Amino acid sequence: MPEDGLSLVQHGVSARWIGECQVGLCQFQECLDRDDRQRIGEKWPQARGALDVAHNYALPLTLTIIAEMLGVPPEDKGLLDKWGKVLVRAVDFKRTTAIYEQAIGTSMEIFAYFAALSEAKRAHPGDDLLSQLVHAHDDGQRLSDMELAITATTLLMAGHDTTVNLIGNATLLLLQHPDQLALLRERPALTAAMVEEALRYHSPAQNTSRYTTEAIALGCVTIPQGQLVNVALGSANHDPAAFAEPERFDITRAVPRHLAFGMGMHYCLGAPLARQEASIAIPALFARFPHLRAESWTI
Ligand code: HEM
């Protein structure tokens, strides 16, 4: 049976590219220390001033990492950002037909872009994920050009907006809960737990979907077999049956088993990468700007 693109990423190269991204993240940390604006973003303030954490900090970081991972030339990063913004609106609850139509047009542009980039990688392979997928494709005829483009697009889409949301949400949560920020400063070893609690509290991806393989009785309704079901992850992560005092933001919560990355065979492929990005970016931000405060409380 032919493997699809995500299986190839999952089985063949995921461990390697996560490792490579780690190198990228370490470099990013160095760039933060040096105030390297070209890499961090033009709007990075020197010492004081306003900073849009999502757009001027988290986005350049996640875009750089995903672009480097895929082997997208740095000068095309702006395109990825533009496309990402259109596509992400199409998975929002408030989507309309017009938004869908725009997203379809954008998808065609992205497919054409990645098809051309794949051709370029075929001629001049690099040490990046797209080159590896092209190689796997050429080797065993396992991925069609369309599958190749769809895989690259999926990684791009899945890989940056969600992580931007995580970094932005976690920053805001810490500013809203100064006791938790003080605790984190006192005990930096709580960083990983803080990221998990932020994922639970304000889940960056609010929903996923599944088809029922059989009729399911849930409460007083029965969902028939073959039905598309929207799963509200953000709501599940505030279920009082699963989390004591779910409305409390507590970075010492014992091993929270949240659903922010989904569950089962479609569990998020980029979870380790997202966790690492957030674990570096959030403490680095508070270290660089010890007196950071929020201009607005809204998400
Ligand atoms: C905070 C950041 C992220 C969150 C909250 C997130 C969340 C999710 C969720 C909820 C799913 C669906 C899981 C399910 O239905 O069971 C998913 C799937 C996926 N994610 Fe992520 N994600 C994040 C970052 C990333 C990154 C950085 C990448 C790649 C670089 C990535 C790649 C994927 C892929 C490829 C899938 C589809 C997996 C499949 O269908 O088998 N994600 N993610």
C-alpha cells in the first residue's frame, strides 16, 4: 500500500527534522541575545516600546523554523505568512463561503509554489524536509506531485499559526497571573509544565474532526455511523470531570492529560517541535523584557 506524505514524514524523517529544528531554535536563542532583527523581526524593540507578541515575535520565529525545515528560501517567508493568514480563516468556526473560495484560490497558489520548489529540489537537493520527500517520491514512486504539494502545505499550515497562538496565549496568561509568572521565574524547571497548562487553558487549535465508524450514544443523542463530528478540544480541556478547578491557571498542575494536540492516530505530528519552540520563546521574552506588561487583555 502506498504511504501518504504524512506517514513518510512521520516514519522516515520526523526524528531527524525535529533535531534539525532544535539547531534552528538554538540559533534563534542566540539571535535573541544579539538582537538580530533580520532573523527575529524588524519590529523587535531594543529596550522599551510596544511589541505585538504574536505578530512581531512569535510569527517570525515559527515562520523561520518551518521555512527552514521545509527548505523554503528566506526571501519567500513573506509569501508563507500571507498564505497562512488566508488559510487559517477557512478552518475558523466563523468561516463563510467567501472565505472558503478565497482559501481554495490560495491553496492553488501554494500547490503551484511547492510543485515548482519540489522541481528545484529535485535538480538541486538540499538538506531539508522537502528534498527528502522529493527523494522518497522519486525513489519509490510513493508520492504524487499533488501529494507532495499537499504534504508541504499541511506542514506549513499546521506548523505556524497554532504555535504563534500558543506563544501569544501563554505570554498573556502569565501576565494575567503574576503569581504564576513569579513562580516560573523562581523555578525555571516549571517551563515545560507551564507550556502544558497554557495548551490546556487556551488551546491554540480549538477543534478537530472525526467521522464516526459506528453509531455512538452520547448523553441523550445518538450520532449515526459515518457522521462528521466536530470535536471541541478547548471545551474538553476545561472539563471539570477531567481537571480539578479547570478555570484555575496553575503551572504546577500534575501531569495534565489535555487534548490540545488531539489524540490517537492523528495526534499532532509537530507536538514536540511546538513544545520546544514555546519553551524557548516564552522564557526568552520575559528574560529580555523583565518589566513586560500587557496593553490589552483580549486574545
Ligand atoms: C501549539 C502548536 C500546535 C497545536 C496546538 C497543534 C494541534 C494539532 C491538532 C489538534 C491536530 C489534530 C489532531 C487530531 O485530530 O487528533 C494536529 C494535527 C497535525 N499537526 Fe499540529 N499542532 C501544533 C503544531 C504543529 C507543528 C509545529 C506542526 C508541524 C511542523 C504540526 C503538524 C501537524 C500535522 C502534520 C498534523 C496532522 C496529523 C495527522 O493527521 O496524522 N502541528 N495538530
